[in-house]
Amino acid sequence: MKENCLSAAPGIMTGNKQLKFFEGTMLALLAILLLSFWMIGCSGGGGGGGDAGSYIAPTSTPSTEPTSDPTDAPTSTPTDTPTSTPTSTPNPTPTSSMSYVIVDTGETKYYDDEGEISSPQEGGAFYGQDANYQGNQPGYVDNGDGTITDLNTGLMWQKDPGDKVTYDEAVAGAGTLELAGYNDWRLPTIKEQYSLILFSGLDPSGLEDDDTSLLVPFIDTDYFGFKYGDPGIGDRIIDSQWVTSTVYVGTTMGGNETVFGVNHADGRIKGYPMANKTFFVLYVRDNTGYGANNFVDNGNGTITDQATGLMWQTDDSEASYNWEEALNYAETLEHAGHTDWQLPNAKELQSIVDYTRSPDTTNSAAIDPIFNSTSITNEAGETDYPFYWTGTTHVGWPDRGDSAVYIAFGRAMGYMFGEWMDVHGAGAQRSDPKSGNPADWPYGHGPQGDAIRIYNYVRCVRGGLSE
């Protein structure tokens, strides 16, 4: 008889009891297997490769603020912040690698020979003036401690000039001033002080009363303290001259030792007698190399100033022009393979003045001898050097636009004491009528009889930015 298979299988119990035991054992094993699969699924679920078992849901939204050390925050809040919005929006982190950054003049309006006009068209009359070319826009930070930092030049300035002082007091004051934790203040050079001038100002010459409420100074009064001259003590309104450390290498007004200053009331550079006169002062620190040129002769009739990034004509125009003609000369010039020449603005042209030179001391123009300058015969019959036009209009009261800025690279001639003489020094910045007949001004103009030439010379530049 054939054996029952169950009874033949070794180790297997027979009967109902044995079958129930087998079924229970298999169910237990299946339960353990299912539990294992479930645990594996939980630990590996959710995708993304993280440690899902250690994840804890956030209790707040993650911050988007910088994670800098809170100890880097200022420990006090500035108490002397500007109360008005600056007229330009500068880059808070200047990126220029130039050591001598020229700040724009701030002139944004357009003018012909008489007054304001709409924007001239390229190729048309009066195109190429200052407002057609926008440079490094003025920008400052009020540090809240009595100092102002210029974001373009890197210079730190005293904010408030205080009361007027003599030249000797101004020199001495630099050595004793302690301000905002610094004691390395200095009297600015003429190029440092001129970096602050703005030709959005309005020259008060011709104002018939002492009301200055409608006037606009040639400096940013959102940041710097400013005062006009006080008629109550015998000043003229325009007596707001700001002294510098730049002493004229010659003399003026018949032998006076002279120091250059910027007039932020009427928008000029003049040489002033060092004796018997008082000035406003703004001390400065940082960037001690500001104003130093670094000229390279390109060997093709051009000079590059590596400090400013500007390229200049080696030679001047060798002829004189009225202002409209000067603009046209620059805009149509083809030279050294370039056609983008411009009539420089006031601050660009002043940047190449060499204040260590003058006709009386070096028998030259006030410019580095790497440049060539045409010689002229001046009003006194002396060998001299020209005034040079800029594209900057010098706006006068009440809203005259009939004069433009020039820089005197020769003697700044005037008629005083019955004769022609150097009244303001080579390197002065004044203004001339844009058109007219110089013969109509046989004894000059103004209190020092400033020579009126109208037909001035040109030295073109490349590197400004078109509007």
C-alpha cells in the first residue's frame, strides 16, 4: 500500500493539531515580513535624499536678512543726517579705478548765446555743450559726525565751514583740528576744493538788494554749510571765497602775494591777496593724491591722463573762436583717428592746469610742457597765453545764459589802477560773453576790470559720456 505523503515527510506532525501549528507559524512569519517592509517604506519615503527620520518641521519662516554678526551693527544712530533728498542718485560703491575722478558740473540745462533753450540736436547749433555730456554725478554721504564723504573722489570733508578766518589762521587750523576722531585734516588744494563746485548755481552779480532767498550757491547745500557775504559788516553778497593751500607762483594786482580760492557764491576760481582778507574754510582728509595728473604722450598728437582717463589734444586750436564756434570746432574735429572730441566742461579743463607754472615764473602757460600752447599778446602788450573755452554756461542773475566759463592758462588780466595787469593769476576760472565785440569792453568788466576777450582758444577732450 502506498504511504501517505504527510506521514512520509520527516519532522512533520500529522493530524489536525499539527496542521494548526503549521498554519500559525506561517502567519507569524508573514506578519513579521510585512512589518519589515512597512518600516523600510517609512524610512525611505519622501524622496530628496535627506535624513527623513531626523527632519523637524520649521516653527517659523526662514529669514531672508543677511546673517552678519550683529556686533557689526553701529552702536549709535547718526544725529546729523541730511533733511533733503540729494539731486542725484550716485553709485554707493564707486567702481572707478581712477585716482583723480572728475565729478560732473551738475549743469543739466541747455543755453544759446542769450538764455535757456530746448535740447539742441546733434549736428545743430549749440550741440556739444556741458549738458549734452553727463559724467560722474555728484554724490555724498553725511556721516552724522560733522563730516561728509564724497562718493566719487573718496575725500572726507568737514561739513560746516564756520566763520571766516585769515589765510594764516586757515593754515594753522589744519594742524589743530580734531573732528570725528581724526586729526589728519589738511587745507584743501585748489583742485580738491574745485571738485565741490556745481554749475547749477546762480551768480548773484547784478542783484540790486540783499535778498538771497532766490539765489542758488555753487555747492551742494543739502550737505555742506554755506554762507553768502554779510552786507551788515561791509561784505558784498558774492564775498563767499573758500581758501585753499594753493599759493600762486606769481603775484597779482601789482605785487601781492596771492592764494587761490573758490567762490561758491558766484562760481569762480580767483587768486586773492593773502593779506587783509578773510575766507571760509572746509578742511579735508583722505586720498592725498587727488588732483595729481599722470600724463602719457601717445605719439599721435594726443595726451592721455591716466589719473582721470581723459584724452586731450596735444596742440590747441591755434585760433580763437566765440562760444558757438568753439562748440562746432570740437564737435566736427577729426584727429588721431577719433571723431568723438568734445569741448571740455569746466572741471575737466581745470584738471589739467599746472599751478606750479605761470608766464612770470616759468615763461610758459600754466600747463605741463607735454602740451603745446599758442602764445598771444595780451592787453598789456606782453607775451602771454590764452583763455580756453569750456562747454559750461555760467548762469547769472536773474537767469542769464549769455556767458560761458573759461580757464586762464595765461595771466588772468584785468584793468586796475589805470593799467592792465594780472589780477587773478594763471589758473583762474572766470567767464566771458559768448558772443559780441571785445571792443565794447575797453576797460574790462567788474570790480577788477576782468579782461573781456569773447574769442578764446580750444583744447578738445575725449572720454565724457553723451546724454
